[in-house]
Amino acid sequence: MADLPLEQLMQMQVTTASRYAQTALEAPAAVSVVTADDIRLFGYRTLAEVLGSMRGLYISYDRAYHYLGTRGFATPGDYNTRVLLLVDGVRFNDNIYDQAGIGSDFPLDLDLVDRVDRVEFVPGPGSAVYGANAFFGVINVITRKGRQLAGPQVSAEAGSHGSAKLRASVGTTDALGADWLVSATRTTKRGADQRYPVFDTPENPGGIAQRLDYDRSTQLFVRRAHGGLALTLAHGERTKGVPTAAFSQVFNDPRSRFIDQSTLLAAEYTTQLQPTLAFTGRLHAGRYQFVGDYVYDYPPITQNRDVGTGQWWGTEWQWVSTALARHKLSWGLDYRRDTRIDQTNTDLAPPAQYLDARRKGDVLGLYFQDEFALSADLTLHAGLRWGKQSGSTSAVHPRLGLVYWWNPATAVKLLHGTAYRPPNAYERDYRVDLPGGVVEGTGLRSERVRTTELALEHAPNAASRWLLTAFRSSVTDLVAFDTSSHADRLTVGNTRAVQVHGLEAEAEQRWQGGQRVRVAYGWQRARDPSQAGPLTNAPRHLLKLQWSDTLRWGAVPGVGTGRYGIEAIGIGPRSTVRGTRLPGHVLTNATYTTRVADVDVSVGVYNLFNRQHADPASFEIREDTVRQDGRTYRIKLTYAF
């Protein structure tokens, strides 16, 4: 992106809002984009950090998984089920928990997002385009091409708490002209000992969880593209220690861990059937498995194993037509066959089984969209989707958007849409009458959301961009976990309705000398009309500030021009599940990148001022909050042969 002229930046295309390419100003959404240049410049290590830098989003971490909050809404116990995660347009949510893995469980190295490729986030309901899970937004990670690598590349990094990472990639074009990218990554982290005062007992002095915050992951990515056909393989494995003794476990037992394994195969074919008719077809198959080892003192002390295994295959067909004057029509169908959704829970020794739930199912969706130019300065976006999932009633969801061009540099967007999310297999079937288990939840209904948004986007010149948006969302039949009726067990049900409204503003300015500043602020209020207090983990204020510039080392032989990036992320006060008010905080990160001889060097300092801060814990953790890391460091070296 740094090599692109500024006038091209104004015309950056996005593909997620409508499932076809259009400029960000044309799209019927206030799209957020983080480019590969941003990822390098600010030293983002995970997809969670990328999303946390975006307007209106915030991240929570419980030492096991990263959770995405959207516009002041983050339900405890939600495994990112209300956002749809795509990689190059292919769904990455699993079919058991509907989980979007955004931390070390995301099976893709961020180094594979390069050059003009990017991460897009489309806020608001997307069910009219994508179906279930596109409830509060859609994430699309767009990967690089092999020719952009032009040969082998090795990257190594090391950092605080014993973290290390090694990546080997190769990109090439074969004799047939096919573009190849092959990449493998291994990451390890020893982690720091964690202190939990609630477990401070004579058996555990100080409440210290020792050597239990480790994280080990392996990633493999292969992509071949030739003509209109692209084939992709993505595989990820992660083993994560659990220091929090979540789900009522015995504290500080080294056997407590979570394992995530995911594999996805995809084939995409794109062709121009006629000058005015384009076709895209996809075929994909995936497998996900979760293994959780828990240690309980019934008595006696017993190791319990929780396993969730899902397998599926699916297909997507889409046509885009410009045959009618002033109309851009798109229509298609999505189908997924869930061939396996198994959940088991057993004690290993002595053996005992508490859960053996198995199901299969289908998901079908049909949709139609029209981008209708009512006049030279007014466009109507209208969409409708019918969807049906096994075990749930069918649903029809519309989307309407008016985009008015006030002038060539200014667009006003009035957007309205609805979305739904059927209960997933975990919410439907997981019933284990043990401490930390789920014991109640029948007759679950699909969640529904209705959102209206008014946005103003302004790009007065090639170096400036401003955005202001106001939104309001109403959620009904929210599926949520609770402990109100059982002290050490969870229940799940359609508990309440939630209303969210707020304002967001963003401004970005670039200068010819390489300086850039971006400021984003969000004010949102999420509340349950039946409750007096605020929702859990729902900050009123979100602030993002970024500044970057170049440093020139003309007097130092072999050292190229360097770039530094400084980022400050502020999250306002939040409430915990027990009603405690957690103070807000501002974290500052600093990264410097340069080239020494033939090696790209990146040095990052995270939480620069060593601020003590914590995130609200969910129901399964005895502590009310989960303390986060202080100041940490990372150095990264990349060499291309």
C-alpha cells in the first residue's frame, strides 16, 4: 500500500459489503479496512490485534480465547458467534460452536496478508447477503498471491514470555503459468505465571498458576491459482494451557488445556460468461475439532475430556449481471451439508460418560440484490435473502441502502437491515450435569437484530478521509448463558432484548513526506430495557489513535529508510458479570521497521507504559476479571532469497 499513489488509495476497492468489488464510497456500508502495510507498520501479531485497531471494535482475552466486541456489545460466553469470518470469501466459522477464531487459533499467518491485500470489516447485519452469523458484522481476510513473494522467504521472531515464531514461505509461477503460494508457521510461547487471589490457599500460596499460560500453534497454507480457478488449503493446530481453572476445575493442574484443530479445503472458479454476466462458483469442505482436558475433584481428582468434532462441505454460486441499464443485479445460492456434529464428555479414569450428542443437518440460502442507479447522484441498494437451517424455522431478511453523492468526494448513506442467528449445536445439545457444565436450555429460538445506520463519508482530496456515522440496533430473543439458578452450573436460554445505539467518527490524513495520522472515536450505549444497570463488557467510549512517519539513516551504510508507528487504543469503563465496575484504560504500542542489508527488521514494544489493566471474565471463571500482560517486546527478521 505504501507504493500506491494517493489517488489510488481514494479508489480502494472492497468486496465484502456486496460480495463483489466496489469502491469504499460506493459500498452500502461504512467499511473498515486494515491493509498489509498497516499490519507491518504497527506490528500486529494476530487477527485479534488487527480487529482491535478498527473503529467500533474491541477485544477481550480470558487466557484461552480472544473475543470480539462490536459497538459496545460482547455477551459473556460468546465464542464470536455473532460475526462471520471469511478468508478470501470462504466461511471459516465452524459448525459446532459457530466460532470465529481470531487469536492464535486463527489458522492463517498474518504475513500472508500482503501488498494490496487487506482485512475488511463490514459492520451491521449481513444476513441479507451472507445468512446466519453475519449478525453484527462480517470479517474478510484477503490473502496475497504467490507472485508477490517471488521466491523463498524465511521469517523468525522472538519476544517476551518465551515467545518465538518461525515461518517459511515460497511463492512462484510454474511452467503452466499457475501461481503458487506455500507457507508453514510454527509459534510457541511459554507464557508468564499468572496470579489469581481467589485461589490463594495453603495448597496454592499466592494463587499462582505456574507454567500454564503456554501457547503452541502450527499453521499451513497452500494456494494455487491459474486462470479463473483457485485452490486453497488452510490448516491450523493450537494447544493452549488454561491457567484460570475455568469451568470449576482444580487450580494449577498441568493437565488443564484446550486443543483446537481446523482444516479447510476450497476451490473457486470465476469466469465471464458474457460481457455483461459474471459467474463465481465455490466448493469447500472443512473439519474442526476441539479437545478440552479438565481436572475435577469429585472427589477423587479426575481428568475429564470434552470433545467437539465437526465436518462439513458446501457450495456457493453467484451471478452478477449488468445487462439492464442502471442496474447491477446479483443473485445466488449457498448450501452447506453438516455431515458430522459430535459432542462427547467423558471421565478418562475411571471411565464414565456424561454426554454423547450427535447430529447432522443442512443450511440453504437464496439471495437477490439490485444496485439501482436512480439518478446520477443517487443509488438504491436492495437485497433479500431466504434461509433455512435444520432445527430452525426459515427466515427472510431484507437489506435497503440509499447512497447519495452530495458531490464527487462526499457520500451520504442511509442503511437498514435485519439479521438472524439460529442456536448453534453447542447451545442446543451440550448438557452436562457437572460443575462448570450446562444443565438447562430447551426450546431455543433464533436471535434477531434490526439495525438502522446513517453515515457520511468525505474524501476532499487524495490525502484525506473523514467519516461520521450514527446507528441503532435492536436485538430480540438473545441466546445467553447464565448462572442465576445454579451456582456452579450454566443455563442457556432466550433471556432478553438488547438495544444498542451510538455515534462513530473517524479521520485520516496523509502527507507527501510519509506522515500519516488516523483518529477514530466511538460512543455507544448498550442496554437491556428490563435491567437498570449497563450490560456486561459494554464500554461507552472507544478511542483509536495512530501516527506514523519515516526515519532516514543516510549516514549509516546498509541501513534503509525506516518507518515507525505509534498506536494508542482506549477502552472506557466496563461492568463485569458480578456488577463490578472495571476502570477504563489506554494502551500504547510502538513499532519500528527498517531494512538492514537484505533483511527486513521489525521491533515492537506493546503496552509501552506498562499499564495495569484487565478484561471482564465470563461466568466460567471464578475471578471477576482477567489480568492482561504488561509491557512486552518483539523483534522480527525477514529474509527473502
